[in-house]
Amino acid sequence: MPKSINGSVQLSVADARLTLTGRLDIGVVGRLDPHAILAQGQGQGVSVLDIAGLSQIDTAGAWFLLDLERRIATRGGSIAIEGASAVQAQLIERVRANLAPDDIPPPPRKSPVDHLEEFGRKTASAGRKSVELISFLGQTVATIAGIVVHPKRLRLTSLVHHCQEVGLNAVPIVALMAFLIGVVLAFQGSAQLRQFGAEVFVVDLIAISILRELGILLTAIIVAGRSGSAFTAAIGSMKMREEIDAMRTLGLDPVTILVVPRVLALMIMLPALGLIADVSGLVGGALMSWIELGVSPAVFQSRLVSNTDVWHFGVGMIKAPFFALIIGIIGCYEGMMVGGDAESLGRMTSTSVVLSIFMVIVMDALFSIFFAVVGV
Amino acid sequence: MAAADQDRIIRVRGLVTRFGSHVVHDGLDLDVRRGEIIGVVGGSGTGKSVLLRAIVGLLKPAEGRIEVFGQSVRDTSDAEYRALRRRWGVMFQDGALFSSLTVRQNVEAPMREQLQLAPDLRETLAAIKVRMVGLPENAQDKYPSELSGGMRKRAGFARAIALDPEIVFLDEPTAGLDPIGAAAFDILIKQLQNALGLTVFLVTHDLDSLHAICDRVAVLADRRVLAVGTMADMLEVDHPWVREYFHGPRARAALASSVTEGAA
Ligand SMILES: Nc1ncnc2c1ncn2[C@@H]1O[C@H](COP(=O)(O)OP(=O)(O)OP(=O)(O)O)[C@@H](O)[C@H]1O
Ligand SMILES: [Mg+2]
């Protein structure tokens, strides 16, 4: 009496024959329980698996039959698969030939020592990466120096293109960001300074914080997110498609062609963007001081000119090319580190942004110490 | 005629595809019979890959009707299309393996998407497929970027047959392989076609493959299928490109080698 073990396949046991009928394919196999089938055949001492009634088997079905066979064999029994059509027999033999080899060693378990080793390896590779990054910096600077000697090597078109890309196109976002920062500073500053009746000092507050720190720092962070990531993605996808290797074989130097124009463009444009940020931050601050404190633009201007040392502006501008160098070098370096797969492109792009913002802030801190020591 | 209709697993009628003003196919007709290996040839840029993409529904033709298993590929509900898609496998021209997955995981991907299988079982079945296409055991856990071009093709083929489809579409599977590797790939296709009862839609430039494994050949030229038939039929076709292709020095060499192999 056939017993349905699943919607599309039936099982019956008689005269030491286990008979399967119906369809045995990948959709069915996952829902079958070999133990139940074996339990059925157990008492009867089955020695034949009759599959003449199976209308359809696929690779998964063939594997299932072989798996039954193997399970019975491990219990010391044996079973013969009978009734397969020529095509089915061929499929079963092909699957049998491709079963897992028995001698695969199980993957070794991780011990605490392994974790320790992994930690060591990671530390070492981080150290190696810093050395590589510095040597990449050296290589780029050397190439730039070479270009200063032989200006013909400069890819002018590419430089101009990148200047537009990282500079001109970033003007709206940078200007808006700085304007809002100026507004926020004036607003927050006025609330505090009003308590002391020192409203007019809001001008000093805004001027010093924007010119010296915030204007250039926030611009650098925006540019790192905008252009640093774009550098990594562009160079990384060229790396992925072996374009960089192709360049090398054609005798073209990727540093000259790809890295130098980008880094130079950033070094030219970041100070310009910083200047724009300074101006629009001051405008935002002046506007808010006028509305909130009644400090008229004329008063704002005269106090700005008379009371703010021009060195505050100088300090901000001196930092700009260094920030640009950090962003450009890290962006290009991470692009060069992209491997063959799409995932590494994404990973490197985010590393590039995080690392360059972090390094910009570290650099800013170092500059603060430096300027404090030299007394500007 | 019902039996003959049943036999036609793919039926393309009056297909027109264009990109902007560039017409790739203009009134293309093609039938593929169940269980055959059909070779699709044509010069570079004649639209072989585009035809393949249109048949599997990745590209919307401007006009025409495409039926697979007697069902239109375009005018179907999502559920019907999903069911249809399960019955074919595609191997793209450049492999198109998922680069963030290992070879075995690539083969598991369609199983994971379409079926509820226990992870162990899925892994076992995927591993069998990877071995079936002749990849070494240590390739199972490698990433595509760590494989050679030929191995990537094999892995792509393994993913195409992951669900034991009824039709596999192969876009230039032997391009870029060494002659021995290409011949081995041909044999592999033939053997798996026998074992799994596949219908194979094979885009190729490889005259040796055409001789060795194709039951019929379809020639794409002048924006349509110019001729369909056996290799012997192709020698009779009177069209400059077809004559050049099947009578050229490479064709003669391939023919000669296939004849001597047949005799041996
Ligand atoms: N996405 C697309 N956009 C615009 N044109 C396309 C697109 N895909 C293909 N084409 C054009 O369609 C034509 C046919 O391309 P297809 O890739 O099918 O060629 P093919 O016959 O497969 O050639 P090959 O043998 O070189 O692979 C080409 O002229 C190509 O430029
Ligand atoms: Mg193509």
C-alpha cells in the first residue's frame, strides 16, 4: 500500500523492496526525512530501492537516493538502486562521482591563542599600512617635485577638470554650511554674552572661531566626504577592472596621471573653499548679530577690522593645503588598495572617508599645539 | 501540430529591439527545440547577447513575442515570471559571479532565493554542482577574484545549473579558454546536457564547439536569424558572411579535426 510521505512522492514497502513513486526533485528533497524512510524499511530487511516509478529526478533527487544508500551502508546493510531509466542512471552515476570526498578534515576550531595571533596580525598589518601610506605620500610628493622641474609632465586638462569637480562644484554646499555655522555661533554666543552685557564681543567670538578653526575644518570634512570618497571610488573601480595594471604596462605612471592631478587640485581648491567658507560664515554671523543683538553690519565690520588679528585668518589658511594633502593622499591610496571584488570597493571608500576625517582632526590638534608654542 | 508546439521550448516571433535609433533586431524569428543544443553565431555586435537578454526577460523588446515553455515572457505576473525563471539558468558573457561570495555560496545563491532548504543540504548540493563542473575541491571556498578566467567560467556554469534548470543560456562559455580547456568545456556541456536533460542555448564564436556539440546552428546577420540548421546545412547557405564564416580557413580546420575525431 503506497504511503504518501510528501505531496509529490510516495513510498511503499513490500517484499524487501522500497518503492518510490512520483517526483523527486530539489523542491521535494528538502522536506523529506531520510530517517523516517529508513525506519519504514528497517524491519523488512529491504535490499532493493525501486525507482522505476519516479517520473522525475534531478541532481538533488539523485543525491537523496545516494544518501539513503550511504546511510544504509553505514549501518552495515546494503541496498541496490533499481529501475532507473538510462538517463536517470547516468545522472545518479554523475552525482556519485561528485560526492564529497570522505577525507576532508574538519575545520580546526579557534582557540584563544588563535584570537591572540589574529590580534597580533591585525596590529602588524595596521603598522604596515601606515608605512605604506607614508611611502605613498613620499612617492606622490616626489612626483610633484619632478613635475615642478619638468612642468610638461603635468596633466593640465585633468588638473582643471578636478579643480572644477572638487572646487567649483563644492562651492554651494560649503558656502551654505559655513553660513549656517555663522548663524548658529552668533545665536548661541549672543545668548551667553548678553548676560554680561558684552554683546559686542560676539564679533570676536565669531571671527576667531570661524577664521581660525571652524571654517577650514568643516570645509575639509565636507571635502573629505565629497571628494575623498569620489577619489577612492574612481581609482578603486579602475583598479578593479585592471585599468591601473593596463596603464603600467603601457608605460604610464598611475601616480602622475591619476594621483597628482587630484591631490594638486585639492591643494589649490581647498584654500579657496576655506576662504569662501570664512566669508560666508562671517556674513551669516553678522546677519544673526544684527537680528538678535542689533549689532549693525557697520559696527560688525569696524570691530572685525580693528579687533581681529589678521593672523587668525592666516592660521586657518596655512592649515588648508595640509588638510588637502591628507584627504587627497588617503583617498587615492585607499583606491589603489581596492582588490578584485566589489565589496572591497565599498569598504575602502568608507575607510577613506573615516580615516581622512580622523587624520584631518589629528592634524588640526597638532597645529593648535604648534601655534600655541610659536605664539600666534 | 500540438506535439510540434510542445517540442518548441523557446519561440521568438517578430522580435524588434533597439537602443535609441540603433536597431539591433528587426523582425527576428527563432525556435529552439526541447533537448537540443542550439548554437547561435554571428559577428561581433550583431546582437547575440541582446537576444539572450531579451529571451530571459532582462530587456524589453520594442516589438514581438517571446514564449518560453509556451508562456510569454513579458506579459506575465511577477509570480508567473518567478516560476518561469526557476526553470532556466543563465551564464553571462563575463561570468557575472557575485564577487563578495565564494564559489560555493555563488551556487547556493539561487537555491537560497528560490527554495526553502536546510543550510546543510543546500551546501551539500551546491558542492556537488561545483565538483560536477570540474572545479578542484579547493576552489569551493575561493572568491571569484582568486580564480583564473577558465575557472570563473566553470563557476558561472555551476551557478547556471544550480537548480537543475530545463534550459541553460550560455553566452560564449569557451571564449578566452585555451583549446584544451575549451574542448573540455564542450564535453562538459554535452555530458551535463545528457545527464540533466538540458536544452542549451549556446552563444559562441567557437567553430570547434559548433562542430562538436551543437545539434543546430542559428546565424544572426542583417538584424535577424539568417539561417537555422545543422552544420551541413550551413555549408549550403548563400550569404557572404555565412560563406566566409563556414568556409574560411578556421572553419575548414575545425571541420577537418571533427571529421578525423569522428573517424578515430
Ligand atoms: N545597453 C546597451 N545600450 C546601447 N546599445 C547596446 C546596449 N547593449 C548592446 N548594445 C548594442 O547592441 C548591439 C548588439 O550587442 P550584443 O552585445 O548583443 O553583441 P554580440 O552579438 O553579443 O557581440 P559579441 O559577440 O561581441 O559579444 C551592439 O551594437 C551594441 O552596441
Ligand atoms: Mg555578446
